[in-house]
Amino acid sequence: MLRRSPTPAQVEGRSAYLLLLPWFAGLLLLTGGPILASLALSFTDFDLLTTPSFVGLDNYARMLTDDPHFVNAVRVTLIYVVFSVPLSGAFALLVAVLLNRPMRGIGVYRAAYYLPSLLGGSVAVAILWRQIFGADGLVNDALRYFGIVGPSWISTPQYAIYTLIVLHVWQFGSPMLIFLAGLKQIPAELYDAAAVDGAGRVRAFFRITLPMLSPIIFFNLVLQTVNSFKAFTPAFIISGGTGGPADSTLFYTLFIYQEGFGNFRMGYASALAWVLLLVTAVFTALAFRSARYWVHYAD
């Protein structure tokens, strides 16, 4: 019996799977494997040097009942998320609206405003931010012109977290470009019809721009929320890895790092990481749940 030769579609499909094989191997070995290993380690007492010992739910019970640093890390992270996400989104939308108009050199302006997103998460910018908001930094130099003596914003517990929020808002380039792409898709006829009906710019913005941009707003909201929950570099550099002053910049991710690689409690750090994953998933699910009430699609 003669074997049927494979069709061109079958050959193409096999070639695609062959080309994707390295990616699947990386997904399994470098992502899926470590994720499952961390889940297993979250139920153990593991110090990176000795054999893990099973402790059941003790790590989870400890963080909820006997670890004040956990509560503080959650509080600091929630403050960061609640303030940084809407502020960065609003600022990105404002700049996108301003740049969504024909003017000479508009490409240069867009590139310049996008640059902070490329540099904002780097160590160099975090160090620069530390100098700007230090006791003798640029912010206090500007305040001295008005006769105001400013504190060391980085070293003062009640202000330190807000310097990190400002840094996050400064990295508005990526959501700005996404908003700008969405604004380009809104038909100009809608604004023309609104102008004929007597609607001004402000009313057109709230009645046309925001509803038409709601899917883009939703996308940026989810993306920025996830990124804010896993923020690490700014707090690590500005606080010197301590989360200070007085744990005021102790992000949850920094707390995980301290427990895992500072205190060698990798089992506890793994449990903390899984709690972060679950909390992020809950916030994302709530965002998707609420989308049905305020996100409007063309169809």
C-alpha cells in the first residue's frame, strides 16, 4: 500500500512546529519548570544550602499572622499601585491628545516623550532620581528660589514613596503611544457632527474621545497595574536594597528579594511570590469583570 505524501499545508505545519520547538523548550525549562518548582518550595523550609523540608502551610500562616513586614510591604505596594496607575494613565492620555494634531516636527516630540519609558526602569535613572530628590537635589534647589527649605524627599518616610510614584508617572511613553494610536482610529466625522450640534472640545472629549478610547484605556489599565505590582528596580536602587527609610519604600517584590536572597528563606519567598501572583490575578479579573460596564467596542 502506497503512503500518501503530505500535503503542502501539512509540511508547512510541521515546519512551523519545528521552528517553534526552541521556544516551547524554553517555556518548559526556563518558565514552566521554575514556576512549578517555586510552588513546591512554597510548602517547604529551604535556605538554599540544605535540603528543603516540608512544612505544609506554615509559610502562608506566618505571613498572615506573624510578619509585620509583610503587612507593611502590602500597604506600600497598594499605595504605589493606587496612585501611580491612574496618574500615569491620565498624564499619558493628556500628552497623547496634545500630540494628536498636525505640527512641524511632531515625530521628534513623540520620540522625546517616549524616551522616559525606555530609560525609566534602568539603574542609571533610579540613581539620578535619588540625586534629584536628595537633600541637595534639583527639587530643593528650585524650592530655594522661592524661599522654601525642602526636606530630603528620599530620606523622609512620609515622602519617599511619592518620589517613586512620580518616577512611574514620568515613564508615560508606552501608554502614550498606545493612546495616540487609538486616537488616530477615531473617525473625524464624529467630531464634525458634534461641532455641528454645538458641542465644544471638552464635551466632545467626554462624549466621543473617552468612549471610543475605552478599550485602549482598559488595555493600559491592566498592563500598568500588572507592571506596578511587580515594580522592583526603583525601590531597590533608591533605598539601597533596604526598603527604607522605615520601610516606606519596601515594595512587595523587594520584600521577596530580601527574604529569598538576604535572609536565605527561599521557601518563604516562594510563598510570598505565589501570593503576589494570586493578588495580581484577582485585580486583573476584577478589571475584566468591570469592563462590561464601561468599555465600549465598535461591534
